[in-house]
Amino acid sequence: MINQTATPIDPITTEIIQSSLTAITDEMFATMRKTAMSSIIYEVLDFGVAMMDANGNLASSGSGIPGFIGMLEPGVRSVMEKFDPETEVFPGDIFMTNIPHHGGVSHLNDVVLILPVFVEGKILAWLANKAHWVDVGGCFPGSISPDATEIYQEGLQLPCIKVIDKNETNQAVIDILAINSRVPDITVGDFWAGVASMRAGERRLLALAEKYGPGALLYAIEDYIRTGEAMSRKALGNLPKGTFEATDVTDDGLEIQATINISDEEFVVDLRGNPPQRKDALNASYDATFVDVQMIYKAIAGAQTFANAGTFKPLKVLVDDDSMFAAKYPSAMSVYYETSIMVFDLLWKALAPVMPESLPAGHYASICGTFMGGRHPETGKDHSIVEPQIGGWGGSLDRDGLNALYTGYHGDTFNVPVEVAEQRNGLMIDRLCLNEDHGGEGEYTGGKGINLDYRILRDDWWITMAYVRSKKGPWGLNGGLEGTTNYIKVLRKDGQEERYSSCTALPLNKGDVVQVVTANGGGYGSPENRPHAKVAADIRNGYITADRANKIYGYNE
Amino acid sequence: MANIRAASDIGGTFTDLVYFAVDEETGQIADMKAVKTHTTPDEFQAGVMTSLDVAGVSAKDLSFFAHGSTVVINALTERKGVKTGLITTQGFRDILEIARGNRPDFFNLRYQKPEAFVPRYLRREVTERLTHRGEVVTPLAIEEIEPILQDFKAEGVEAIAVCLLHSYANTAHEQQLCDEIKRLSPDVTMVASHQISREWREYERTNTAALCAYVKPIASAYLSEMENALQRGGFTGSFYVMQSNGGIDTVSSAKEVPISIVESGPASGVLGAAALGKMLGINDIIAFDIGGTTAKCSLIDGGRVSLTNQYMIEKDARSAGYPIMTPVVDIVEIGNGGGSIGWVDEFDKMHVGPQSAGAMPGPVAYGKGGTEPTTTDANIMLGRINPNYFIGGEIKADVSAVKLAFEKLGSQLDISATDAARGVIRIANHNMGNALKLVSINRGYDPRDFTMIAFGGGGAMHAAALAQELNIPKVIIPAHAAVFSAWGMLMSDLRRDYALTLPLALEPSNAAQISKAFENIRAEAVEAYTSESIDFEDVYFEQMLELRYEGQEHTVQVLAPLGGIDGTAIKDLIDSFNDAYERKYTYRLKNNVELVSCKVTAFAKVDRPEIGKLDASVFGPLKAAIKEVRGVDFDEYGVHETTIYQREKLAPGTFLSGPAVVEESGSTIVVFPAHTLKVDEYGNLHIDTTGGLS
């Protein structure tokens, strides 16, 4: 018997332990943020931390990004499958995995660290930490490219290994990680940041176990998951019932579709019949697609309550085994996030017409991951940048869409200040302003995307990016107009202009300007219902031109 | 003019005045007194003058008057500032609206982003550009300013904020812009970002400048009225304003950048704790303040109040809020106070707060119609608060209503009324304990090395239990716990905090540049003080460096030597950084260390007499301090027949063993079984949670 046994305790102590579990994952999150070496972790928050029970069920999560909440369960399960918890897992062990098809969930850059917490010789819980490492080797700088065709090109694979064995670090592994990365110092620093974060959690959890006893803790965890399920089922009961569908077309012309069936007992998402596994890197694993379902469910069923394994009990996903939404090893997956956000947006689109109080019209719906690098013009050191972009959100039933916010896949993600970016990254930023392109009008207008212009200051730089929603803008709702699209323009020093929605290691030289343009969100409601006073204010604030206002709203000053 | 020194702190409910006369013979403080009057929201200064009247103190007898006020934070949260325009660098007028793009309420797809304080049509751009080193790429197009000012005038703009990109590295363009505005519109209210902050992050700095301009006319008018009211009363002493950084400053400086007083009330309580610690020779302190709706705590390390430059207003789990980049005492605040309500949710979970019964209807015990039990009610239910001496005897607590409320609460969980009351206190203590951990354990400090100084209405009641939980060995309940914020101001020196972002590798070759940066800041500080007739001899400094490993974002602060910094000093600083980093995060790296900013705190000494000691011979025997014996419920430490003492009658040197309760007007001190209590020579109460005799 490897597990502790639960000892029932009074409701007050239960509540106190449960709130301590949240405090522990919050502290793990804060520690990671403060010790990480790269802005993709500490500012973009492309990382997550969680506590699982002894069986690998999510107990508490400290993630600031909804997209990472459900990602750590499969990682812990993969450890339990490979290592017998009774004979092969010990106090002081730390495991490491990143293969998306086998418990890593997302892409090779997202490295999962897992620490078992032992009390009295038995596993009480698992702590896990997953973070986007800037570079894990492979063909492409940043280890990401839409052009990858198999996972071997995308970097170093860590097939669920024990990197720290009873507190003894396997230095060989660290050395291999370092030599395979284009940024070894950052890679090793981020590894230790992850370890520090889990060890902080372990200390607190052990103190809690000492105070209340492992049996009480176990009871509180079980009760917490039960409560999560009870809250979830109650929220499910309040949702509109029926079958809801949406279709869309990807930028490369593939039709995608989703059917959602909501009953009193289940929330079933049927993604069968979608395009097969792709030859490029825009594939998602089954686990990544399941996270999309978790996120949309949480948005409509108790967005402001906690989430744990109980919350997601009513969910079910049906998807073809070899589809682009559940691709098999060794398919390439480095750009999985764009495929995942397509699924998320599709589910959102299916439900928005019946749940407008929770869901606005379509937003810019692309992570807009922008990877650039080269030698820093001041230090001469190799430098790389990983940045998602902010964009416009859709209008909704009682207000205009939000301007310039990260996607629904992100959360408490911060952009990098211009002043910091220029010093750190060795670029100039010529402007950062709202996108004034036409589109997304409605009774409630779509929010604005941005224009962000990076000026390159040294020769031999490169850019890799793959934005979706580059052909067709975010969908309007209830008569609102479609928004605009995501893309970049490269203005060459000689005056030439190029437009891309996807490129790999495109050369950039001193004096070139990369202009990022993100989409304006979709409108809500017919434009003819927008009061003229609001249109006048829009013109005054430069959100719309007088001509366009006249054309769309029939407004004359 | 008699030599009376006074401080007044305006809170939401009460205006506190603390004052003392200086004994001509001993030079010591003769007798410290306090007056509480009701706050007069529309005319704060009238309330202050009334409190002086009530105290019988004439303005002309005041040699020193320090003032803390909520005028700035109120104008911000109630959106009662003026119509504000912003001038910024070409290409960046939307920074204020874009903000940082974050969505803390991360599952919610109907998030509402905080609205910018300056609308887009009042955000204007000028041609100019600096690099991050402060070099000029594009000179300022000064001719563009006049048309902007004309537009602002036509729109009825009453205050202008200026924030240019990289102005922290070079203030010249902002300065030129301000000079031009002054030349064209001499009377316009204006704030430039560099007057408040020389640190990078353009959104934070722009927002700070905008919010400062937005409240400046209101705050200046208020401070002028306050000065006038005092002068009409014959005041000729020195008038100081309490700032958010835990120090006072001159009124002229506060009028210039009023955003510096945004958090003055809570800051002065922490300052009071630091000042009391200094008096008693205690340097490592956790300041803990429980009010009606919230509890606040802050850590004082080596006598130094911790500051943050990441202060936010209106930020919570649902909203990104607004950053204010001005040094503010680093306080963790949670929604648990005496009025916080205990409740059970639909999934049978008990919670306490953040809803509060407020002043109306207040706790059930007030008998003003409240039916939901609060933390205060739980303390009555358990016999810790005397129902017959409730709020200093102002009200007789409605004990039967309290019982009924807890019976109702307990029935939802199938537990007794007493267990429900215990539950409310345990959960409230747990919440407050988490806040205390956030400022201590989570930052790498061991609570066993600290003394808790507890104040505010509820501080003394919960302090000992919390200290025990966190293994804090000693708790001090100050003599003036109920008016501690105002007391803190009386103990304060002038304080100005300067920070300069200077991203550099921390290596011996950069020593001269770092040394020079410190020297320049100190010179600037001395010049500012002496221009306000403050003696150069009274100015003293503290210097810190914000350091990190190359590539990181978050910094760790390290104390820097006051003299020149050379190569050896740099090596020592790297060692101190590695030690401090390891203490916080359990590991160290061999990576390069990077400087982010230089920080200088410039104090100016305020002449301050010593506080006199109490004369034990004027007190009666301990027996005379006993009010009664009653049953008090100490939760897991049992129900005990407990002796209740009157605080004012406890002589210095008195020693008591728990269980005991000490009552004073407006506050109750609970001494648990196995704890001991000692009264020091100033009348502060020291509780030893280890039961020791010291």
C-alpha cells in the first residue's frame, strides 16, 4: 500500500487545509516567477505549477494561465506508468519530461519537472512545474518552426527521466541540456528555478502534514476534489442544454468543425471528422486538445471559482486518433499552440450565440508567437526573444470589446515594456499603438489590436513566426461585423515591403523594420443600433474615421 | 509659543490627534495625549481643527505639526480628480490604454479592463526620441507644444501630465517640454514623470504621472486650506505631511508631487512600529494592524521599513488595477478585520470576509440590526471581549443576538454555536496568518527572529494566537495602540526616496559609474533639502542596489556602502547578493550579476525629545487593576476562569501569567494560557509566547 489513508476531520480544519493548499501552489508560482531567467516565464507567464494527489489527480493549481491548468496531470501519470511508485520513486527524486505525445502535452520547449512528496515513507502528493524554455536545441533557433516535419527536428527529447535521484543531481543530464541549447545559461537557470519552486512547495506541504497529520491532509484533498465536482455539476445544471455547432476554415483552407452536446450529466465535445495529422508543426496532442475543452468549460461554468480534478469530471472529448487535434508520435508539434487556440476559438464560436453573458464575439485568436534573435548590438552575445502579442477582443452583449489584451489562452500575462525591451533585446521599438484598421464594427464594436514596430539594429538577425487568423478576421456575433487579421510586414531598408503570416528564420538586417499587426476583434450586434453619441466619441478618439463612420453607421458630423 | 508637538491622522471614520508638550526642565516629553474625533468627509481640515479644539491645544502653541490624509486616495478611487491631458513620445500615446495586456481573472472571457484616466483624444504626441542610455536620437520638436496647449485649453484640461520614453535615463526632453509649457501657460498644473520616478517601465511611469496630475489641483488646494486654517489659528511652527514611504516631508514638496502621499495612513502605522522598535532596541519587527475591514502587515528588517515601487490601486483577483510608481511601504493587506462576516457557502464551506458589516449595521453585538456574525461577535461569544465594556463601554453588547447568530451559522454545518464562533476565529486567524507568512516566510525570513508589534482595534486580540502559530516569540502591544499611526508621525524624520534605473553589469570596471550615480543623487537630495532651509548637517543617507542574475527580471535589494564604491566594494556586493539570493530562493548561481537600479534614501533629522518613562510609584497595587473574573474560551487551550485587568492601572514592571485579559478603551488584549505578559517602563505590553520570564 503506497498511499496514506484519509482520516475524516471537522469542516473548519478542512477549510483551513484547503486554503493552505492554494497558498502553497501560489507560493510555487511566485517563486518560479521571481527566479526564472527568461521573460517568456517571468513576464509572459508561459509556465504552470500544480499539486496532484497521490494518484495524479489535480488537487490545486497556481497557474496564472488557464491553458496550463490541466497540463500537469498527464505528466505525473507518465511518471507513474514508467516508474513503480512503490519501488522506484523515492524522497528527493525529481523527474523530467517534455514529449507532447507522452505526457508532456504541449511542445518540447515546455519542460515538465515532477517531485513526489513523501510523508512517513509514503507518497502524499506530487508537485509539478512546467515552463517554456527558450531553446531546447533542434534545427531551428528557439526550437520552434511551422516548417518542422517530425519531432526530431524540434529539439532534445526528455522521455520521462529521473534528473535528481534521492537529492543527487544527475550532472550528465544537466550538461546534455546545456550543450544542446543555444542559450545554456538561461536553460540551466530555468531548470533550477523550477526545482526551487517545487522545493518551496514541498517544504510548506511537509509543514502542513506535520501540523495536521497526513490522514487529515488526504481527507482535505479528497474533499476539495469532491467539492470541485459538486460546484462543477451545479454550474453544468445551469447551462443551456442541447447540441451546438460551429465550423471555420483555417488559413490554409482546411475546414474544421466542432459539435458540443450539453446535458445535465455531461459536456461532450465531438471533434471527429476533422483534418488528419499534418505534415508541418501545427499539430496538437490529445491532451492539449483536452485542455481547450477544460478552458471553454471553465469560462461558461464558474469562471471565478477554483479548478481541480473534480471540476473536469463531466467533460468528454471525442476525436479521431490520427487527426491534427490528436496527432501521434513522431509528428512535429512545436506550433501546437496555434492549433490549440483554433480549437478553443471554434468551441467559443459554437457556444457564444447561446451564452452571450459569458462569451463575447471572436477575438484575435492567435498566440502571435514572435521569435527573433541574433547578436545583441551592444554586448555581441547571442540573444533571442520569444514574445506572444496582444490583440483585440470581441464586442459583447452590453459593451465594446477590449483593446490590446492577451488571448483567452493567456491570463495574467504581461507584455514587455518598451523601455525594458530596447535595453534587453537590442532593438528599437518605433511605435506601439492601437490598430486603426477598419473592421469589427457593431452595436458594440470589437476592440483594437496593435501595431508594434521593431527596428533591427544589427545585421544577421532572424525572425520566425506563425500567426493564424491571417486570412479571415475574428467572427462577429448577432449582426456585428468581422474583425481584421493578424500578420507581420517587413519593411526592408531599401524600401521593399513583404507580408507574412508564417516564416522560419527569415533573415533580417540592420535598418529593417518588422511591423507586427494584430487583429481587431469582431463586433456584437448590428452597427445600425450603435448610438450616434458613441460614434461621435469614436471619431473624436480616432477609433474610426469620419468616412468609415458614415459608411458603416450612416453617421454625419 | 509653548512647545507642543502634534500629529493628526485622518482615517475613514476617525480623525486621530496625538500631541505632547515638552517638559522645559528635563527636555523630555511630559505627557502624551490623544484625541479621537469623527472625520468630516467634505471638510477634512475642519475636523483637524475641531480635534485641536477638543484637545484644548491652540495652533499658536504648536512647534511641530504632522498630518496624514486620505485626500489623494479618495480623489482617485472616487474619480474626483480634474480633466487631465497627457503629452508623450511620438508613437506611444496608447501606452496608457494598452497597459500591460494582462487578465488576472484568467478563466473569465468577459473580463473588464481598467479604463485609462486620460481618454485617447487628450493623449498627444510630440516628436522626440531617446535611446535607453539617454542619448538623443531625435531632438524635441518644441514648436509642436503650443498647438497642443491650445487644444487642451479649448477642451478645458486642468492638469497636464508629461511622460517621455526613456526619460528616466535623461530628463532633458521632459525638462525642456515643461519649461515650454510654463512659458506658454504659466498657471497650468503640470507633472512630469521624472519628478516622481527615475525608473524604467513606461506604462507604470506614464500612469503615475497621469494620476498625479489628475489629483494635483485637489491635493494642493486641500493642503493650502489646511495651512491657512492653521495660520488663522496663529500657527508659526513647521508643517509636515506624511508620505507613503514611511517618512514625513515638507508641505511644499507634497504639493508638488501629491501622489507621494497616496498611502500615508497605513505607512505611518508601520513607521510607528519601526520607531517604537528603535526606542526599545528591537530591529527585526513584523508590524501588524487589524482594523474593521482589513488586516495589514509589513516586515521591518534591521530597523528598515520595506518599500515597494510596485504599488497598485484597485488591483485584485478580478482586475489588473493601476500601478503607481512611487515608493510605498510594502504592506500585505487582506480582507479580514473585526467587522468581517463569517458565512457558509452552498457547498458547506465556512469563510470569513471579505464582506464586512462595516459601521452600519456593524457586528451583531452593536444591536443596530446586524444579523450576520462577525469576528468581533465571535470574540464576544467566547468571552474574550467584555460585553459590558464594549467599545470602551459606549455600547452594551447584545449577547443574546450574538448567540442566536452563531447558532444559525453552526446549524448549517451541524456544529454548536460555540464551535461556530471558534471556527470563525480560527479561519480569520488562518487568513491573517497567511498574510503574515507572505511578508516573512515566503520572503526567506524566519519568524522566530522577529518581534510582532500589534496595533489597531483588533490587533491585540488576535496577535498572541497568530504569533504562537508562526513561532514569533514576542508580541508588543504599544502604549498608544489605538492612535498608533498618528504617534508614528511624531516619531518620524523627513524622508525622500530616490531611485535611478541604471542597467549595468555589476563588475569592478563599472564601480566608478555606480559611485558617481550615488554621488549625483545624494547631491540632488542635499540641494533639495537645503533649498528648503534644512540644515546640511541634519541630512543622512541609506543606499541600496537592486541586483539580479543577468537575464532575470526580479531583483534582490542589497545594502550599499555610503562612501565611494570601488572594485573591492563591488566584489563584496556580489557576495552579499549571492547570500541574499540564496536565503530567499535556496540556491545560488555562478551567473553574472546585473545592476538594475541605485536607490538612495535621504533623511533629514527632526529634533525630537525623548519620551519620558512612567513613574511606577504613582500606580496602585496589581489587585486594584483587576476588573473581574470571567470564563474565557481559548479554543484548543481550553475554557478558563480568567482574571480581567484594566490596562491604565497596570504599573510598569508588572508581570502576569496567562490566561489573562487586559482591557482598555477600544481594545482587548488576550493573553493565552502558557503565555506571559510584562509592562515596560513606557507602558507597552510585552507578551512572551514561549512563556519565558523576560
